[in-house]
Amino acid sequence: MTTPTVTEAEAIGRGWYACRRVRWAEWPDQNREAIRDAVLGLTEALETYRDLLTDATHPATAYPELEHEDDAYDKALAMSAQDAGDWAAELDRLVPVETERSEAA
């Protein structure tokens, strides 16, 4: 088992944050199906990453194209982290984060 790189850890952390944020957010009336699909895609990517880390899933099971790769484990982790980051970015686009800006007096 390897330790996730900072980039992978950041992508996974961002993914979990986006997943929680969007599940509790009020969804805009438009794009509800796209939001649902993105939440499902993100959840799948996060679960794949977790399952790879805990050896519950073989890399080639998650990504059949890695079946004969020497470094399939590391590549599968990177691929699932990339997927999570991509889905999180899509959710940020579909359900924007409300930001409050305080102005200096």
C-alpha cells in the first residue's frame, strides 16, 4: 500500500467536500439531472479510490485497461483521484458555492 500523493489527497479531499456540500445544498431547478449524475460519478470515483487504498478492489477491476501494467496500482489511484477532481469541478460549476465577501470599512 502506498501513501497518496499530495495532489491525489487534495483531489480526494476536494471531492468529499463537494459531495457533502452539494448533498446539503438547494439545487437549482435547471440541471437537476446533470447534478444527480455528477454526484453519482463523484461518489463512484471516491469509493473506487477508497477501495483501491484498502485493497478491496484490484486496479484492473476498476480500470481494465491497466490489467497488464506494472504500476497499475499507482495509475489506478491517480485515475480515480483525477476522476474525483473532475466530478468535483463539474459540481462546483453546476451548483456554485455562495461566497460572502466582507468589504473593508
